Amino acid sequence: MVKVMNTPLRQKFKDLCISLGKNNKALYGALTIAVSKGILRPTFTMMDKKQEKDSRKYTAFREGLTGAVAFGSYLITDKAVEKLATHIAKQTGNLKELPKMKSTLSLITVSLTALFIIPGICNVATKPLLNAFTNDKNKKNVNPISKKQVNFSGYQNLYPPRNFGGMRIGGV
């Protein structure tokens, strides 16, 4: 049998795994995903030369903003849910169950944050922040087409006029 050497690196890895196993929160996975998406998605978007430059800028900005908003939102909602869990445990007299309550509420909160809070903040903040950061004065001011500009007189009637007088049989 081969004896495995107990190196300091292996011991640190083992300690990390044990620590994460004992204190595993949904928050850790969510934060890791938020940071990864906030860095990698904009990077890969800007590397895609098949798309227009303005489209890449907008998409990369939106993805980076989403990652930053997600990271902050997860931290804030997790702190709030810990206080809520403590309050609930004290009110119900179940302080022994507090770690389980925190874990369950943390998972629910991470899911609800991803579903409602992050998209809501991003939808409100993307356009003003993008305009503030780009401040592009070369943009063309495009006005929507008004009814006065549309010319309907040049279109041909595709269907011949029909006589609807009299009685029709068969619904035709």
C-alpha cells in the first residue's frame, strides 16, 4: 500500500472542504456564479467580432452590470434573511433550529433575488447607466415615424372587390 504524504497544500484543501461542508450556504454558490458571469460573459461578448460593436458594448455592459447587481443583491438579501431568521426563531422559541432556518431562508432568498430583484434593478438601471458611461455625442437622433410621413396611396389592393349584397350560402 502506498502511503500518501500529508503535504501542507493537501491539508489546507482538506480543511477548506470540511469547512465548506459544515457551513454550506446557497449564498456562496450564488456569489461565485455572479462573479463568474460578471467577468466572463462581458469578456467573451467583446471577443465576438461577428456582432456589431454597439451591440457588443450594450450586451457586455448589461452582463457586467447584472453580475455586479447580483453580487450586491445577494449579500444584502442574505444579511436581511439572517436577521429575519433570528427574529422568527426568537418569536417561536426555536433557537435550536436557527441554523436550519437560516439555511432554508437563504436558499429561498437567493432564488427570489435571482427571479425578481436582480432583473428589476437591471431593467431600471441599464439605460441610464449606459448613457452616463458612453455619453456618445455622435449618436443619430432617430424620431419614430409619424402618421403624416407614411404614404398609403402607393399600395395595391391584393384582393378584388367583392359584392356582399344578397344572400350567401355556405359562409363564403
